[in-house]
Amino acid sequence: MELFELSNLAPIVPEIFLAVSVLGFLILGVYGGNKTTPLISFGVILVMIAAGMLIHADGRSLSGFDGMIVSNPFIMIVKLMILFGAGMVLMISTEWLSRADHGIFEYPVLILLSVLGMLIMVSSGSLLTIYMGLELMSLPLYVLASIQRDSLRSTEAGLKYFVLGSLASGMMLFGMSLIYGFSGTISLDAMAMIFNETAAMTEPGAP
């Protein structure tokens, strides 16, 4: 399978749309400043709704990039739940940010970027895309934990979260390397077949 075929993009159309939207909102915030925060927050919610409409809801199972990205009805439902939950969080927290005078434009952009990582992780068909999605989800959360720049507690929370996340990321990579060393593949489907065959061979009475 050629990696640059357009058919490979079918399972990740919502993710591509979110990635382009993140760049657009970031540029808008940089040039407009914090006064654009309400506009960006409203735009992020609309983008999440549009991304949900772009998710294939016809029940087909799709695969792209040689199985590194997959999509099926269960994954579609989880994606819709993530988008709905993130939209609710943004609507609830935006009011608090405006009242607490912390309405910086980066907040909704970071939420959208973290949602993008969640969707990639859900659609992962290999260990590599799982790690990429997890890191893309986690890095914005480190910044969100320390979003109140003048607060000592917020800064401490962001630093501790970053240290804990870095340690967990390293341990996860070490575990993935062990799994790859045993199975010889990073594909989840291939690993499932190998593990099932190994389990069948080790069962009592197996030939």
C-alpha cells in the first residue's frame, strides 16, 4: 500500500480538519491578542461540532497508512464522546476564565490540540501512533495545568505534571520496546495474532 494515496486520509479527515483549525486559531490569537478569546472559544466549539459531522457514521471499517490508522463504528462513537466532552468542558470553563480574568486565547487552542491527540490515539492501529497521540494529548495539558502564570500553585502543578508525564512516557516507551522485541512488529493486529498463536501453543495438550 502506498502511503501517499488519498484513500489513506479517509480515516483521519476529522483529525486533519482539527489540525488546520488549530493553526488558524493560533494565528488569529497571536495577531488579535487576548481580546479574541471569546471568538476563538466559540470557533473551537463550532470546529468540534463540524469535526463530529465529518466522522464516518455509515458503519464502515476504514484503514490507512498501512494499518497505522484505523476506524470502525466503536472508534467513531468514542470520537464523538471525546468531542462532546471537550465541548462541554470548554463551555463550562470559559465562563470561569472570563470571571477570573484569565481569558487568554491559548486556553481553547490548547484544548483543541489535546482533543486532536485524543482522536489520533483512539484511531491508532500501531504502537507508534498510540505514542504520538498520547504525547500530543499530554503536552497541551502540561501547559493548561500552569495556565495561571502568576499563580505559584498553578506553576507547581504544571511542573509536577510535566515531570510525572515524562517519567510515564519513558516507562511506556520501554514497555513498547519490549513488546516490539518479542513480537517483531508495532501493528496491534499483528501482535494480537502472534499473542493468540503463542497462547494456543502454550495451552495444555497443544501439539
